[in-house]
Amino acid sequence: MVKEVEKWWNEATPWFQEWAKLSTKSADYGPYAPRENQLKLLGNVKGKKILEIGCGGAQCSISFAKQGAICTGIDITQAQLDYARKLIDKEKVNVTLIKGDIQTLRGVRSNSYDIVFSAFALQYIDDLTKCFKEVHRVLKKGGLFVFSIDHPFYNTINPKTKMLKRSYLKTGKLVENEEWSDGIKHKFVMFHRKVSDIVNSIINANLVLLEVHEPLDMKNKIKDPIVYPEDLVRLIGPTIIFKAKKK
């Protein structure tokens, strides 16, 4: 399943980066969510060692590096990392990039990071508890784990009809066979989980859940009326954020 996700993102990276237009001024948690400079979940990151898992184009890591953090980003997708390297060079900051599976964090030293951060990436892995146990391993004692994910409620709604398209209770792998404008078919894979599944994965990884946020900021728009029509967004914000720590 890692290969399926990697393949789609390698193919989709140019489109995604143009579509998302993510800022490097402050970490972006997801569609229609306040950014880190508003939420302040990480606090002062100057001098902190931050690992961003599922870093994509590394916009969040770049924003932390601008604030004086020592940043490393890890992602499974070479195309995303290539984009990230160019952006890092353009922004003239230091961010270390690693190609790897965020479910294993192989090669990342234990007890070495003050913060592990992830924005809208964890819906693409099949074993959340395994990933969270690795997060626990690499965090220092008292270290923070802050992550956002697409809101599980939002993903059960058909954005066009505003009606349920699938059961919230039915969890697991979701596959969409897409045909892009180039006429080529692409397989999109993600994993649906209930909020309780996410919380239990945090608990099972021996992390302490501190906060859960379901914020809505209509100014942080994704200009995609098909996936994120504003009338639906106003009813169910598309982003949910969790903050935990290592005891």
C-alpha cells in the first residue's frame, strides 16, 4: 500500500503544489483551518529540533526554520522531496530531507526530537498506531506531537449533494480510480478512521493527549468548490488537529 500511495503522489505532485499554494510564512494545518501563527500549538520553536513526518513540499518545516528551529522532513515521495529541496534553496534556510516511510522512521534516532509535526499526511498510512509508536520513540521526554488530518466526518459527505456517501463507522482503505485530463488512469488511496480510532492510536502509543481542535477559518481558503464548497465547509470544518506529548 505504501507503493500505491507513493506512485499517486509522484504523479500528482506538480498539480498538488500548484493547487494548494501552501505558504512558508506559517505552518498550514489544512483547508479552512487557522495556521500555526494563530493557533500557537507548538509555542516558541527557536532552537527546537522538529521532525515533520509526511513533509511533502516542506513548507511547514521551512516556516519553522525561519523561526530558528532545527528541522528535518521525511516523506515517501521523491517528487515531493525534489520540490521541497528547490523551495528550501529558494527560501535560503536549512532543512534536512529524508526519503522514508513515516510508519517506521527507520534511521531516525530515539529520543532526539523536541517536536514531531505532521499536517494532512496521516490519512495516507495504513497503520496509525505503528506510526505513533515510532513518534513516541523519536521524541524526547516531554516532547510534543502535533498533527492535523482531514476530518473523518467531512469525508463521509458528498460535497455536491451534501448527503452521506459512506458510513462513518466503516473504516479502512478507500480507493478511487481517477482519470485525469491526460487520459491516464490513476489510483488514489487513503484510509478512513473514526475520531475514536485516532485517539486510541495516541493512547496505545503511550502518548498523552493534550488537546483536540476542530477550528474553522473561512479566510484560509482552498479554491476548490468541488471538494470544498463553502456552504458545506461552514457546516463541517474539513480539518481536525491533535496535540499530544511523550510522558
